[in-house]
Amino acid sequence: MDEVPPQVPVQRRPGSAQEPETLRFSVLGPVRAWRGEESLSTGSPQQRALLAALLLREGRTATAAELIDALWGEEPPSQALAALRTYASRLRKVLDAGVLVSESGGYAIRSVADGALDLAVTQGLATDAEKAKSAGDLCRARELLGRAVALWDGEALAGVPGPYAEAQRVRLEEWRLQLLESRLDMDLEQGCHAEAVSELTALTAAHPLRERLRELLMLALYRSGRQAEALAVYADTRRLLADELGVDPRPGLQDLQHRILQADPGLAEPSAPAAEPASTPVRPAQLPATVPDFTGRSSFVAELSEVLASAEGRVMAVSALAGIGGVGKTTLAVHVAHQARSAFPDGQLYVDLQGAGARAAEPETVLGSFLRALGTADSAIPDSLEERSALYRSVLDGRRVLVLLDNARDAAQVRPLLPGTSGCAALVTSRVRMVDLAGAHLVDLDVMSPDEALSLFTKIVGEERVASERKAALDVVAACGFLPLAIRIAASRLAARRTWTVSVLAAKLADERRRLDELQAGDLAVKATFELGYGALEPAQARAFRLLGLADGPDISLAAAAAVLDLPVEETEDLLESLVDTSLLESAAPGRYRFHDLVRLYARACAERDEHPPSEREAALSRLLDFYLATAAGVYARERPGDRLVDHLEPTEYQGLTFEDRHQAQDWLYAEANCLLACVRQSIGQGSLKRAVDLLWASKDLAESGANSREYETVAAFARDSAQAAGNDQVEARSRTTLTEAHLAGGRFEQADSEAEHAMRLAQEITDPALSCWVPNHRGVVAIYQNRHTEAAAYLQEAIASFRSDGNLPGEASALCNLSRSHLAVGRTSSAIELAQRGTDIYDRLGHALRGANGRYALGLALAQAGQTDAASSQLQEALGAFRDSRQRLWEGMTLFRLAEVDLAAQRPAKAASNAESALTVLRGIGGEWRRGNVLTVLGRALSALGQVGRAQVCWREALVIYENLSSPEASEVRSLLALAAA
């Protein structure tokens, strides 16, 4: 049986009065039915369970199999179907004719009057309360919620058997408590804290583990001057949660306790907002019909409604909605206008200004039709635009009229049509942002949220077809880019084809090359909507639109766009801002721009059709790759002065950016990470393999960033496979080197070893100084992690020699620090300190902040093993600051872990536990499970030393699972720790 949330029957609204002999039902208590005032017999418990299941289906048909599952679960009686039919027959005799119907082998309850089900009435009240709250009328919202909660008559579905009823009981009780919490929250907002204390005291006693109720009780007590009692509630809550669940209070509760202790002025009772005046009845208008399946857009509806509500007393309220074609501007404006009709009793005017077409409506023609609609005789309508506009304003003087100007071309077309008088308002929709429309409230309408999009799709297609294929439905609305027009077209096509499944439609839309062609139904077509906007562009705008659509990144910076277009930044910005004004491009952030997914597909289709010569498409993407490679190489060089890798990268023709300092360079790298990696992948597919792999290598810091590690690894693997397929040994070796870095950062040492081994084998057959240096360095690092220390020393000595031969001092320092780790592992502590110090000195001499931190990390480990814990801690603390400053989360976490080890050695268990906990937090999602196991082991040791043996055992058990899954030798050490703790 499908689970039906309690808010399902939203179409049931409270009636003004109950008609005699009308059927009524209740589920918020015992399941009961009445005809007028006469109570009807609902039969046996199973019969009541059937009635409840059908009532909660909102008139939808429930199959026999679903109902049997609802009534009896996994063990139905042998004659379940016959029993079900008997219960249905008995209910049909009790209820009015046509209420319980048989359909498609199942049953449904239909023809139930509005307000006939208590659950539906409750939901209507809750919805109205939310609207009142959004409008600032808390008094009204509280009263509505109070009425909603009062409709409960004990336990919902009381005495009704079956798994479905049990699930709904839990759900409805949770909903009731949420409504209570919302009402109590409003009580406190309006200063009714003293009255709320007793109710909250009873509720917290009944629901002791519900933290939100306890938070409200603390706030009510504090505002009642009972600070000590408020703090006692927190102490009781903390004890209860620890005893019952072994957890701490949630952060919100902890924060409230802290604020109470500090007597935070922000906790003082707020002033109650004044209630809004009620609207007055309305007269007919010219507004088009609103769509019956209008979905979502609640924030925009509230925002626009607020502006319209402010029309009285102002010169004029004007709202201008802008957005791409198909985003739902007209639908939203019409919906809002209908909701606001009561505020404009003297009429509502509407016109489609056809601004996106070749022949936009002339203002004087529109004014003529408006004046006639307002009762002006044809003979009294003047000829000129100025005179008509003046007469129009005169006719509207003293009236309250709403004017909806749909699909406007520009502000010049709109200005003569604005009322300009107090009490009137105008709603304008356009693809152009009307920044030059004085006094207008500008609204940029974006696509729907995923939930809104799925809801719209479901309303058109039907709940039953979507429910069983929810993932496919999500794929469909995602392929539509959450654009309302596209969703409506896709859903309408599916609704008209009963033999199609949602998966069939999803498969058709999965092909990007065919997607725009699939998104058309009847006279609706996404491509045609975009064509109107594209056809109105100037030649330079159209070229920019086409070429920018070629780039794969989620957005594009102004500098990168200038590279694509091969234009100065200032000229590029003017073009892009003009495209934003036409709604064909979005301003993602200052200096960043993006396309809607479907608009990007259309732009690419235009590039294939209209860009001449066709080679300009490849040239634009090549300039973009050059821009990223040149800039990333500059970032690498600033981060690592003297590192020769940048000298061994492919040369570029297009210049990159330069930066004043290393922080600015890092900001660029991490801000551009997704676009940069998308460019690498796209360039590999376009045949620019070597430059793309070099860009990946130059931006290798992304492999250790945490936020971009997984995507970096994916792109590196794609580069390796592409190079291997192309038979390019050098590029394959370089791509395997980048993949080695990614695996090392992720703690996947076997994969790292495999990639490094392949890279070394390929590098031996070619002449590439960069590979000759970095490949043996990587092999040495992997060998250290795999406890092959003799091999590690040999590889690292080879790397040191190669770095020296290439004149790469930073590379030499890296290999020296790694060799220090190898010596340390075999007990050569003195030489390990000496090697790490040499590496650190090189870094310091060159001014390496980040790489100097790597040196101090190695030196700190060596000093710790030598028993010099204070010196080790000092080095590691300095390294930690540099890693944080450089946003290297992997090494920040590892340094915290090493500090915890040093603290343990220095008999500072509390500090060790704190550093280990911090390490776990920082390393969440990066570094790999082996490193996580190491941190857990150390955290367990620290906790054990603090006497918290239970928590220590939890850490060790988790570490043991990790080590056993990885077949790591550390497992035996953890088993010993657990055995010792148990003893």
C-alpha cells in the first residue's frame, strides 16, 4: 500500500456550513461516519480499516492487492479477497450511492463534499495558517492552527488494525506535534510565554525525547524570568539523551543554553506584528484563466502579492518579471493577479504585448482597447499616443485597477501603459530585465526546484504512473532543466501515450542531441521559444551566445569568456550583460555567467548551424584550454617557486591571468575547479589530449582539496584511457602520474602503485624530464605506505638525482622529505631528521609556504620519534597553520593526527583526543579509510588514557573493521588493544 502523507487531501476545504444529510467522516480519532447528525455504523475493525485506507487515498483507486496489504500485511488470510469484497459491500450499503465505487479491480471513495473529512479540513486550516504567517498575521495563524489541532479526537485511526493504519497513526501523530510546535512557536513570538509554560511542561513529559519541545520550554521559561529553570530543563535533557540514546543535545539546543547563560538580548520577546486588513469582494476582469495545475513558486507568489498589496497609498506598484522563455512568467503573473483581484475591485486589464515576436503590439493600440474596456466611448478616444496615455491615467484616477502587461518588449513599450495613480498596480512580464523602468520591483524568475518540477510533472501525468517510476520521473524533469514549459510538454506527451512508461520518456530525453526535438507537443515547443529570443539578438550578441554555449563547465568567468570570444574583457562584459538582460544568459555571481541546460543545448545547435567558418568552434575551445592551462601553470609556479614542471608543460598561445599573491592564485584555482576539470574532459574529447593532461597536472592541488578530489580522479582516469587508446605513451604516462596523485590522496595505495608502475615503464621508453623526476618520487611514496622501505629508498634516491639533473630544487626537497620518512620507518632517526631539515631548508630558501609545511610535517615526525616532543609539536603546529592557509584539507587533517600522536607521547591525552577528533572531522570524505583507521586508533588510545574506556572501544572496533576490510597489518595491534581493554 502506498504511504499517503496526512497533507494529501488538500482539495478539501472547510465549508461555510454543513448541508443537511451530507456525509461526513473522521480519521483523527476513531474512524467514524455521519449522515447529517446521524452516526453511521462503520462495522468491524477490518471494515473500518478499509474505510480509512480509502479515505486517505484522496479519491484515487486502490487495487485489491494494495488494500489486502494495508489490512493484513505480509500474512493475509486465505480468503482475504473475499473478505475485502464483503467489507466493501457492507460499506456501500451504509454510504450514499456512488460514494464507494469499484474500478479497475479495486475501490475508491468519490463524490465526497468539500469539508467532509476532518483530515482535509485540518490540512486546509494548516495551509491557511501558513499563508497567514507568511503575510505576517501571526494572530490569525495561531487561531487557525489551534482549530486544526482541536480536530484531533484522541489517537488518529484509533482501534484500526493493519500495518497501513499503524504507519498512518505514526505519521499523523508526528504531524500533530509539528502543528503544536508551530503554534507554540507563534505563541512565543507574540509574547505568550507565560501561558505556554504549562502546556509545554505537559507536552515534554509526554514526549521526553522531543528536543524541539524542550527548546520551546526553555525559551518560554527564560522569557518568564525563570532562567534557572530553563537551564535545569537543558541539564535534564542532556542527562536523558545520554542515558536513553547515548547522544548529546542537538546544536540548536546547546546554542540556546549558551545564549541563556549569556543573557543574550536576542532572546527577548519580540513584538507582535499587526494583522493585515481583510480583502474586499471583487468584480470581473480581463485576466486569462489561471492554470488548474499551478505548482510551487510560493516565495515568488508571496513577494509579488506583497508588492501588489502595497498599491494603495502609493503612487503606483509595478512589478516586472524577467526570465527565459518557458520559465513560467505568464503563468505566475496570471496566478498572482487572480489572487490579488480582491484588492482591485474596479477591474483588471490584460494584454499580450507580443514583445518576443517580430511585430510587438503598439502602445497606442493597446491604450485604445484599455480605454474602451474602462467605458470610454470610441468617439472620445484621441488619436495620438500622448493624448491616449493622458486620458487613460485620468480615467483610472480614483480607481483601483490591476494591469497585467504580458510579454513586453522593453520599458519604452510599457511606460505609456502604466496607470500612474494611487491604488493601481501593474504586473509586467518580459524576457528583458527592465532596469530602466523607474520604480519597478524587479523579479528574476528562475527554473523550478526539483520538488516543484516533480510535483508539476505528477499533476499532469498522474500519481499512479509516476509513483512506481519516481527515479525515471526525476530524470525526466532534470533533462527538462526544471523548466516549466519543458516539463509541461514532456508530461503532456506522456499523458497522451498510455503505452509509454516514464522510463521510455526518460530514455528519449537522455540523448542531448535529440532532446530539444523531443520537447514539443502540439503548438508548444521549447526550441521555438528560444528561437524568438535568439532571432532578436544583434550579430555580436548572437556570436557570443553561440560560442559561449560550447563550453562544458557549470558556468564561466568573465576572463574565460573573453578567451572564448577572443575579445577584450570590457567588450566581453558588455556583451554578456546584454545577454543577461535578454534572459538568454544568467548572472551566476559577479563576474560569472551560466546557461540554463536547455538554452545551452540550443546555443550549441545554433553554433553548428550558424557559426562560419566551422573551425571557429574548435578555435574558441582551444583558446579556453590555453587560458586555463596558462593560468593554472602560473598558479603552480607562484605556489612552488623554482619548480621546473611548468617548463615542461605544453606551450600556450593565449595568455592566462596573473596574480598579485599566492592567496589570490589559490582563490582562482578553487573557484574555477569545476570549470577547469570540465574543460580537461571536453578537450580530451576534442583531440587536445596533451594540453588537457598538462592542465590536469598543473592543477594537481585539486586532488588533495577534498571538494574536488573525486572529480579530479574521474577526469584523470578518463585521460589515461583516452591516451592509451590513442597510443600516446608520453601523455599516458603523464595522465597515470596525475592519477597516482589522486589515489595517494584518497588512501588507495594499491591503485597508486599500479598507476605509478605503469607510468615508470612508459617513462623509460621516452625522454621526458618531468616524468623522470616525479614518477620515481611517487613510487617511493607508495613504497613507504606499503612498508617496502628498501625499494622506497632506492626510488627516492633516483628521484633526487633526477630533480638535481633538471635543476628542480623544490622537487629535490620533496624527495628528501619523503626519503626522511623512509629512514624513519627503519629506525634511522638521526638521518631522518637530517634529511627532513635539508628539505625544509630548501623550501624556506625558496619562499615555499605550502611546500615548506610538507617539510615541517616530515621534520615533526622525525623529531617525535627521537623523543623531542616539544620540538616536534612546534614544527607540526607551524605546518598546520600553512596547510589551513592553503586550504589543503588532507594535510591539515593528517597534521592534526600527527599532533595527537605527539600529545599522547607527551602524556597530554585530553589534547590528543581533541586533535584526533578534529582530524576525523577534517578528513571526512577524503584521505581514505586506512588513514581514518589510524586516527580512530589514536583517538581510542587518548580516550582510554582519559578513563573513557567505553568510547575508546567503540573507536577501536570501528578501526578494526576498516583494517580487516583492507587486510592491513594494523589489525593485530587493534585486536590487542581491545583484548587489553576487555581484560
